[in-house]
Amino acid sequence: MRMVLASNNAGKLAELQTMFGNLNVQLIRQADLNISEAEEPFKTFVENALAKARHAALHSQLPAVADDAGLCVDAFGGLPGVDTAFYCTQFGYEKSDENNVTALLEQMSQLENRRAAMVSTLVAVRSAFDPEPLIAVGRVVVEISRERLGTHGFGFDPVLYLPEFGKTFAQLPVEVKNTNSHRGRSSQAMVALMRVRWGL
């Protein structure tokens, strides 16, 4: 089955294609179908993911899956949350993964509470008007390290320290990260839902 990924992020495409590998699903980036990015006006991951999935399904006439993910820092009351991708821009930086990490380390430099969670919410729809979207959430509690560690992954991976491994996501082999990451967990849950509910 062909399915549109409502994202232009190459990292997400690669991760999700690997995690959906056991299903008969071929993911296609919406950009490859000349579909624009959807508006994301909401304050929760699930609302934004649903909006993105419906938008991609409407313009492709194919089933679609969307991921809305972000970093929720305890010391910041759960922020930046849905605004994670643009986190650094509020501090005068241009939008980029590297600048996001720099801004986070700067803002947390004097804080002892380093606890945070990476959250991934996946939503899949059979059509733009699917009344029963599939929703899967993955959540991983981490500590924000005081410096970048490791070279794998993308986004905040170099500063997301997992106490159970004694390493950041960027220090873990890809297969270990994919199994234990927030997106890994939401993907595993989504694959299970697709098998049961869609018969894949």
C-alpha cells in the first residue's frame, strides 16, 4: 500500500520507513507529490498531526500518516512542545537543529532540573475524512546533558541522555535508538494498530 508521509523531513522518512518495514507499506514524502505543508495552528501534538495527515490525504487521495513530535522540558512547564522546531528563533537564532541545541544548552545552563520528555504522536488516516484516525503516542523520559555527546541521529539527539543506557541518543547505534526513541515507540504502536484495524 502506498501511503503519504505528511512531512518533508528526510530523517523522519528514513526512520519511519525502517520501522514500518514489516508492513506492506511504501511511504512517499508529500513533497514528492507537490503537496504543500499543512498549517499547524494547534497547541497539542495530536491536533497538529491530525491536521497534517488529513491535509496530505486530501491532496494525494491516498492514506496518510503524520508525526508531530517535540521536546517537553519539565523546568519550562512542558515547553517548547509543539514549537520545538522553532525553539531557537525566540532567542535570535535562525531555525536549525544545531541552533536549537545551542539555545537549549544556553537556557538550561544554570538549571539543576534537567528532566524532559521527547514525545511523538503519529496519526494515520485512510482518507481525508476518515472518522476513525489511528493515534499512537511514544514518550521517552530523558535528561538534558550539559554538552553535545555523539554524532548519530538528528535534532536534539546529542543532548538527550538516557540514564538506562548511560548515553545520549546520538551515541547509540541506529537500531538501538530506533527501538527506544519516542518515534520508535509510537511507530511500534502504530504498526500494531494498522495490523489490527486496517488488516495490514
